[in-house]
Amino acid sequence: MARQRQGRLLGALLLLLFLLLGYPAVLVVEELQHHLGRPVLPVWVFGTWGLIILAAALILEQPRERR
Amino acid sequence: MGKRVLVVDDEPNIVMSLEFLMKRAGFEVQVARNGREALAALEGAPPDLLLLDVMMPELDGYEVCERIRQRPEWNATKIIMLTARGRDAERQRGLALGADRYVTKPFSTRELVEQAKQLLGVA
Amino acid sequence: MLPAGLVLLLSLAYLVGLFAIASWGDRRAEAGRSLIANPLVYTLSLAVYCTAWTFYGSVGLAGTGGLAFLPVYLGPTLVCLLFPLLLHKMVHTAKAYGITSIADFLAARFGKSAALAGLVTIVAAIAVLPYIALQLKAVSASIAVATGLSAEVGAPGLGIDTALLVAILMAAFAVLFGTRHIDAAEHHPGMVLAVAFESTVKLLTFLIAGTIIVYGLFDGFGDIFARALDAELGHLLDVSGPGFSHADWLLLTLLSAAAFLVLPRQFQVAVIENVDPDHIRRASWLMPLYLLLINLFVLPVAIAGVLLSGRPDDMTVLILAERTGLDWLVMLVFLGGLSAATAMIIVESVALATMISNDLVIPVLLRWPALGFAQRPDLSGVVLLVRRAGIVVLLLLGYGFYRLVGTGYGLVGIGLIAFCGVAQFVPPILAALYVRDANLTGAMIGLAGGFLVWLYTLVLPAMIPPDSALLTAGPFGIGLLRPQALLGLELLNPVSHALVWSWTVNLGGLLLGSLLATQSDLERVQALQFVDVYQRAGVTRPWHGEARVEDLRALLARFLGKRRADAALALDARQRGRTAAGNASADAALVQLAERQLARAIGTASARVMVASVVRGEVVGPQEVMEILDEASQIMEYSRRLEQKSRELEAATAELRQANERLRQLDHMKDEFIATVSHELRTPLTSIRSFSEILRDVPDLAEDERAQFLDVLVKESERLTRLINDILDVSKIEAGKMDWHLSRFDLDAVIEDAIAATAGLFRERGIVIERRLAGGLPEIEADRDRLQQVVINLLSNAAKFVPEKGGRVIVTSGVEDGVVTFAIADNGPGIPAQYLQTIFERFHQVGDTLTSKPKGTGLGLTICRHIVEHFGGRIWAESPPGQGAVFRFVLPVATPLARAAE
């Protein structure tokens, strides 16, 4: 049960990664960067990446019964 | 000086009988037809005894009893609860809320008068 | 600049240190206190993914393409999120069947096919060779930068070709720590520990160098980014640029995800060297974290390089380290790069050498009768020798590649070519794990097709001049066949382009082959064993062969050596509690054990051939397949039924809980009902008893009082009787035991009768009653007396609530839409909206505000509702504000059909 839930959460995270760090999100942030003249894209990419790792850590380190 | 009794019930015929019985026992009688009227009557001059029906519209007997016992100046007032619901849990609840007696309807008129006299310390 | 001698000395010292660590790791593991049995070391060993490409090449690429270097690390992050499912299954499978490499894995799944194993090995070797060359190139370039000497052979300086020296040293290391035992499935704890150490070194050195460059040479990230924007280098902060689109971003992410899974060295550390599948869980997020950290400084350092030296360069980190003037930092960076390169070379060459020996050389040797190889008594030495030779040859080939073609390309470019080559393993691997019907033909066609497309679209263009006619005009002038714009696909960069086409052909081949060809019997067995590995590992296969224990022992001894063969058989005997007598015939489990032991040494395909040579009659036939299929379907059927049972159980539990809840509610309702009935009965009884006692006990009662009390007695007795009648009616109706007397009648007549019956009551209270009857209503069919009871009830109800003076009641009847309607309106106080529904419930009046009025039984309206509904009608109340109450009911007109039936 817990494994299934974990699998679903990780799947959702995977989709999120695709969504936030793929086209078109990256294109939008890139345009924003051109517009603002500030380094928004590197912060966005690394920030999102870090948050997804954090979420994965939270999901995977949940205490669960040992098999 | 005559003791004062407040009869609280929503059944006119029962009020009529209680009023008759208490007057005959030598008490001064006042009548209230529901809980709210009863509390209003107490505000004036608290009676020595309350004959309190449980199942009434507005405020029921339990609530009236509880409110009376929350007011220290009304502590001297004795309460006899009258109810047509005779289950033990209800009796316990009435006594826990501070009623002095708990009488199930229909009651014996002699016993009721006896208990009232006892509570009021009248021989 | 550092003195060349110092660089050489420190490099050697570092490598010696690495030897020491590896050797320590091996000794500790042999002593049973392994240092690698924890998720952190496992993660660090996975970081062998980060090679000199990462350490040097990313910075070089970022100097021209900006953030375009990142997909190579986002891809692994992506695939890591799948690790708890995907890698776990791969590890579990590899352990269950003694898999030695990715070639072995695929071959075993597709019917223990030697041909597939060979093909995978060839693809892997060709794809990875440039990758090894890349490492050698990076190391010699870094030595050149660090010492200021040229890396060219024959140039003045070290007097030795540094790349060759590195290749030889690496080969020695790999031979020593990668081929100590013949059993390839056994772990190499020393090697893994050394790799983990190297991963730590490269990460720390890069972080240190990055911090010093960004905060020493500049004022931090913000400063560098701001200067980049000032210097018109804004494109370095972008993802897209010339030759790199957002589609490329996505495709390179996918490509890297694929490579992270199937590169031979990744398969080696992630699957073969895994000591505990549970480590995968933590590695799944630690690994992405490692990748994020090692990339943190790549972009700022690359920009810093362009700002300071004016051009991007693969060696930017080293060049900038020299700019700081700190010699120790230069040395540190150099060692970091060296560790990144050596870790890759060692693991990759060990993994590939195992594949080359098990899946290419040994099968050929065994199948070539002229060599007499198959008859030699002890082959373990030969196997080891082949493997060691494989390592040396690989590194020399890598060196050769570097010398011949390698110098013209950037590090990342070479690496991506390799990625795309090994990515061809992804479709068959996924099919192997999850698609039972994928077959050998499909895997072979797909892999070969994808490989050829890769060669044509990516490798070939890299080998010829970029302006050659083949690239610009296409072969024979056919533009649609241009290698970098196949079928006119020109939007993508060359790597993405190659990936799209090679995967398309690969998948297409796999699909087509699997649809057209049928699986052999052995393949079907293996497919089941892989796809359902969690249910099936450890299940003994049925078998019908015959073999002697002694023959198996001899076979094992030839490849593993006598000592290890005896040990394996003895262990098995002990575990199963019996002695392995020499002449006894072996059972299925023992044969399987022998095959698995052998597979660990020489690969699945060869092991199968060897075991078959000593076993008679063990043919995998339709019968065996049927048994296994049967077993599989039984297992699945069983688990399906189990699931269904548990679902049913859950449903039943829920139903029970619901029923229980309903019962509790009913119980409570019954309790309430009884309490209410008791209350309703006791109330008139109380009056009756009190006044009876008063009449008895008070002889001197005044005459008017006596009359009044007697009147009360009569009224309360009547009330009691009514109440009892009503209660009986309600319970009869609700229990369905009421006797209904059906007849046809006119509603108006019933209304007239009811009004006549209550006329006394109305007259007494001076209430005006107005009739608005329709006349000539269609007949209805019901119990006339009961319906009259309803109307009387409603009339007396109205009489009760109208004001004492000026009371007024209007009774209406009519017909519409097949129903006869009735309404009675009064000018009383009306009914609060919240009670319009509830007044029809039993004893509703108890506790409501209307009780100052004369009491009814509290059951009248309930009875009315029951009666009306029994005859298919509906009753309800309305109370427009300030206009009193209206009670209405409708009853269906009697049907002609019913009339005919009469």
C-alpha cells in the first residue's frame, strides 16, 4: 500500500519535473529573463531542480514498514 | 409566613392539579408555563420550592435546573423534578444537575405533597 | 604553471593512494566488514556518471551554449525518480539469475541468445570506445595546461606520451581490481570504494575551485551574471541558442536519462555491484543532489572564463585556477579531473571486458571444435586471461581512437555520440522487464537497426569533413538521405536528430519483429522469469532431463576451479540437507544451480550450452513451457482471486458497518419512539390520577371545582383513548397490517361527510367554513372511511389553530392532470418554513412552539400521510407568510383499466 502510494507520488513528481523544466515553461522563463535583464533562468532551473530533489527525499525517506 | 411554591409545566390540567394540591397544603403558589417564564419568575423573588416539569418547550427542565444551580442566591430554592420519562439515566441526570427529588409521572399526590413538606421543613 | 615532474609525481602518488584504498576495500570485504554496504557509497559509485566530460567539458560547452549543458544532468534526475521501481526490478532480476552485464541481461531474457549477447557487446564497445578516448584526451590536455607543455607526442617536455601513460596505468588498475575473480557477478568492493572516493574528490575539488573562482576572482554569482549581461553575453544565460532548440533540450534530457540507465559502467555499478536493493531508495534522491551540486558552479565558471580569456575552452577550470595564482588549487583541480577520468575508465573497461570475454570470445572458443577448447580440464585461467586482455586492448584502442580522430572534437560532442549509441539498449531493456510478448527477433532487428541508423546519422558525419558532399547533398545526391537531415528533418541538432531516428527504427523493429515472429519455447520461459520476477524468482523450473552430480561438478571445476566448484556444491548440499553423492543423479534444482554458477563466470548463453553438454534429454519443450505458463497463470489467478476476495471482504465489511449503523439508528429511533409514546401516555394519565386522588381525598370539594375536575377527567380519558387508537393505527399501517376497504367514490361527498362530522366543533368556536368544491369530480379508488378520517383530521387541525375570533377555513377540491386535488386553508398563525416537512413525522409537535394550543396526539398528520401515500397520492403543507397554513393532498383518478377489472 505504502509502496504504491510512494510510486504514485514519484510519478507525479516526474510529471512536475517535465512540466517545470521542459518546454514551454523554460521558454517562458527565458523570455522573462530577456525582458527583465536579470539572470532569472539559472535561478529558476536550479531552484526547481533543488525543490524536486527535496520533495523526492521527503517521499522516499518516509518511515515505512520493512519488507 | 407561608412558603412559596413555583409550579412549572406546559400541561394546563397538570398545572391545575398541582396548584390545587400545593394551595391545599398551605403554600403560596405561582405558575409558569415554560422554562423561560420560570426563570423570569425567579428573578423577582426566588420561591422556596420549584415543581419542575422536564419536557417543555423553550427551555427544558434540565436546563432550568442547571441555570438555577449556577446562581448562588437561588441555592436555597428546593427543586422537585417531574417527568413523564422515567428512565434511570434521566433520573441520574436530574439529580446530578442539582434537583433535590425526581418524581415520575403519574405520581401519587399524597407522596408528592409529603415530599414537598419534607423539603420545606413543614411538619 | 607547475613543474612537469611535480605533476607526474603527484599523479602517481594519487593513483597509488587509489590502489591502497581499493585494496583496503577488498580486504575489509573479505574480512566480512564491507565498507561499501551503505547507500551513500552506493550513490557515490553511481556518480561515476560524472567523468572528465562533467569536470571539464560542461564548462567548455556552457562557454558557448549557456545552460544547454544541463539536460545531461536533468535526465538522470528524471530517471532516478523511477529508480525505486525500475532499477529495483533490474537489480532483483540480475541477482536472481546471476547476470554479469547488460549484454548478459538482454541475452538471458531473450532465450539465452548468444547472438544477441554478441550484438549488444559490439554495439556497446563501439559506442563507448570514443568515450574512453575522451577521458584520455581530457587527462592529457589537463596535464598540458597544468605544466604548460604540449600534449603532442614528441614535443619537448615530459618525453613521454601522457595519454599513453595514463592508458597503461588505468589498464593496470582495472586488471588488478576488476578481474581478481572469475565470478563476474561477484562484487568488486575495492573498485567500488575507489570509485566512491574518486567521486568525493571530484565533487569537493570542483566546489572548492568554483567557490574560489566565483568569490575570489569575482564578487559572487550576481557579479558574474551582471557582467555577462553587460558584456553582451546574455545568451550564455539562455537555454536555447543557435543549433540548440527547446526540442533539443527535451530530447537530450531523455537521451541522458537513457544513458544513465544503460551505459555499461552505470549498469555495472548500479546493478551488478549493488549489495542491497534497499540502497536504491536513498540513492534515488542523493544522486540528483550530487548532480546538482557538481553543476552549481559550471555556468558562472564558464562565464568567468569567457570574460577573462575571451573565449570558451574545455580547460577553463584549470586556466582560471592558474589565474588565482594558487599553485595548490591548480594541483587540486588537476587531481579532480584525473579522478573523474580514471573512475570512468576503470569501471567502463571492467564492464566492457566482462562482456567481451563472456559474450564474444568465450562463446567462439567453446563453439570452435578445432581448438579443442571445450575439452580442456581447467578453463578458469583462460577466462581470466581473456578478460584481462580485453581491458588492455580496450584501453589501447581508446588511445588509438584518440590519436587518430579524437583531437578535433569537443569533449561533450564525443560523449553525446556515445550516449546515443548505448541509448539503443533502452527499448529492449524496457521490453525485457515489462513486455512479456517481446521476442528475440524483435530485439535483434530493433537493436541492429537502431545501431546502423546511429552509425549513419551520427558517427559517419563525425568522421568526415563537415563540408563533404555526402553531408550537404546526400548520398548520390538524394537530399532526403542526408545523414544529418534524414527525410528532411532539419530542425534538430545532430544528436537529437540521431536519437529520434535511431529510436524510431529501434522501436519499430522491436515491435515488428515481436509481432511477426514467434517466441521459442525457451524464450517464453525466460520472458516469464523476467517480467514476473517478483513472483517467480526462486521457483524451480520443472525439468525432464537426466544428469549426474559428478558431471556437473567436473563442469563447474573447469570454469571456476576445483575449490570453488566443490564449495558451491557443498554449500548447496548443506542448505538442502543431503550429501551430494558422486553417482547420484542431479535434480532440477542442482542443474539450475550449476547453470547459474556457470553463468556468473561465462555468461548466460555460454553456460546454457555447457550445461546442455552434460545433461541428457533436458530439452525445453512445449510441455515445459505449458507447465510454466500454467504455473504462472495459476499464480496470477491465485493472486487475482486473493485480491478479489479481499475486495469482497472490504465491501462486506463496509456493508456490515452500514447495516450496523442503520440498526443502531433504528434502535435509537425505536427507543425514542417508546420514550415519546410513554411520555404522551403518561401525560393524560398524570392528570387523571391526580384529579382522581384529589376527588377521593378531598371530601369537602366545592361543587364547581368537582364539576371542573370531573370534566378534566373525561377529557383526558378521551385524549388517552384517541392516543391509543392513533398509535395502533400508525403501527398497523407501518407494519402493513391495516385492512383497507377499497371502493370508488367522489371526493366531494367525503368532504361533505367530514364537514358534517366536525360541524359541532366549528359551530362551538364560531369558525366560518367555506366550501369551494368543484362538483362532478372523477371517481377515485381508496378506502372511503380512511380518507374521511384524513379530511376530518385536517379539519380539526385547522379548527385548532385559527384565531378564537374571526376564525375562517376554506376547503377546495378540483381535478388536474389525472389527479383529484384537495386543499384546506386557515387564517391561523401559519407554520414556520423549517417545520413544513417535519410536521408529518410522528409526535413532531412535541417540543415545538405550537403546544400552547390544545394538544393533539402528534400522530394525526402521520396517519394522514400514510393513508394518502398508500393510495398513490401525495400530501404536503404550504404556509405563505402571513396567510395562515394550507394543507393539500392529491390522489390519482381511478383508471379505466381498474374499472374494467371491477
